[in-house]
Amino acid sequence: MHRLAVILFLSATLMIAGCGATPAATPTAPATGAPPAESAAPRSVVMGFPYIPNVQFAHFYLADAKGYYAAEGLNVSFDYNFETDVVQRVAQGTLQFALASGDSVLLARSQGLPVVTVMTNSQKFPSVLFSKQEANITTPKDLTRDGVTVGIPGRFGASWIGLLALLYAEQIPVETVNIQEIGFTQVAAVSEGKVTVAMGYGNNEPIQLERQGIPVNVIRIADYFPLASDGLITNERLIADDADTVRKFVRATLRGMADVIADPDAAFTIALDYIPELKGADQSTQDLQRAVLQATLNYWQSDKTPTEGLGFCDETNWRETYTFLRESGLLATDVDITKAFTNQFIRE
């Protein structure tokens, strides 16, 4: 598990509702953007997502639909796949941009892959532990009680990294926790009593349980350890050779993010045109995903957002994440974290 080739595959992923589905690989994007403001031919770029079309990508959809990318002279298409795939493709230059977690970036750079985070997507790491209120699981120490079982999809991804970081922060030996690998069945496993508590995403599984009328307790990983969460990544070569394209893409995406925060209902309606399965879904499914989007907004922001702005990369989070990965044996070599992220494009 500590070999880097394996760990890169098992690195933490973006907060995604209902993980486990097979991503679509075909780029999609409705041609709804306004024409570019400049007369020059638009610069074509591909944005890679580590999951299928989802409301949590609404800021990208809105930036496209409102013509923010086009106004910057960009012709953007969207591609959907796994996180390890998009990281590799950004490193190779076949994708210009993608979303990936901070630990994925550090692990990739330890293997010599020239990927850089140029904008933070989620200021708070989204993984949480959730359980029925009646189980009285309210602190990390409760996980070590006799009879308590902790369900995770598997020893990979954001759930696994988040759980390890929580135990690391609280100095709880992992062997003292009864961990059960349950696949992507967390909601059913908790509601049916197959496990006491499960790892999931704060903007997904707990919401599903509450909508079933089940009161829940939630332990947020971000309250105990400042993991560097998902962000927009690109290639060092693109920054060196075409920084203006990076600048324009970041600027337009941040405009979209601000608009989603300002009017999530309007953003949800726009996002439906980019998510065919959701647009054709019943009202209860759409209402659930609307709630997912609303809950997502909290993760995009932090106490530093009013002063540092949306997209800010917090060096403290990166340093803490690096230390955790090194001391846990998940990262086998030193990495210069100052080259793993930059704030230059959100400040221009």
C-alpha cells in the first residue's frame, strides 16, 4: 500500500455525490457561450473532471453557458474520467486543466509529473464520518469503542485518506478501529445497521439519510486536520509557455463560482443542460441534487475567503498535508511543496 505506484492510484478524490459509477469519457459541452470578444481564433482547451457530469461542477458549466470562457477567447470542452487518468493526462499535456486533490498532486510530483494546482476548488476537505444520532458517535475517540464498525468504500480515495488523516491528527492507531470495506453502499450500510458509522462526503450521504427521516451525527475531517483539498491543476509547461491561457481560464472559472454562490437556484437550472441524466430525472432526485449543490457552496469557502478570495491555495494546508503523507509513509520521497501550487493566477 505504501508503494507510490499504488498510492497514486489510491489517492484522495474530489468530493463527488454517489462515487462509484463509471465515468463517461466523451467530452461534452453545450454550445451556449457568447462569441469571443477578440477577433483572433479562440484557444481550444479541454477541462478534465474526475467523475461523470455532476452538479458540483456547476461553476464550470455556468462559466461556459454565460460565455465567460468565450469572452476570454477560450473554446472549452469538458472530459470525464478517473482522477488518476486526468492527472496523468494533464502531466502529458493532452488535457490543459483538471480537478485533483492536493495529495494527488504531491504524490504525482514525487514521481516527476509536472502538475501544479493553480486554484483551490474546495477550501475544506469534504470527507466526513456520518452515523445515526442514536449511535452517539460524536468524536474520533468514539470510533474505538467496542462494537463500533467504520465502513469505507475501500482503502483508497478521499474516504481512506480522510480517515487516515483524522486518526493521524488524533493519534489514534489505525489498528484500534474496526474498519469494514463496504464498497459505495455507505447510506444503505448505515441505515440498515450493517456498520455503525461510514465515511462519505459532507454534501452527499448525510443529506440522503436526513431525507429518509434519519437524524445523523457528522464528524468533519476538516475540523480536525487541514488536508489540501481538490483544486484546478495544469502543467508546468503550459504555465511557462502560455500563462495567459491559464490566467484567462482561472478568471472565468472564478466568475462562474461567484455566480453559483450568489444564485445557486439559477446555477442548478443551467447545470441541468450539462447533465442529461439529471435533467430527465424525477423531482425528488432533482431536489436531492439541488440540496447537494447548496451544501457544496460551503466547501468552496472558508474563513479566509473574504480576504484571500475564492480559489486561494492555503500554504498551511499544503504543508500539513505533506507532513502527514511523509510521516504516514504514503509519500516516500521529499517534495518541494512551493512548486506544487501557486496563487499567482487568482491575484492577477
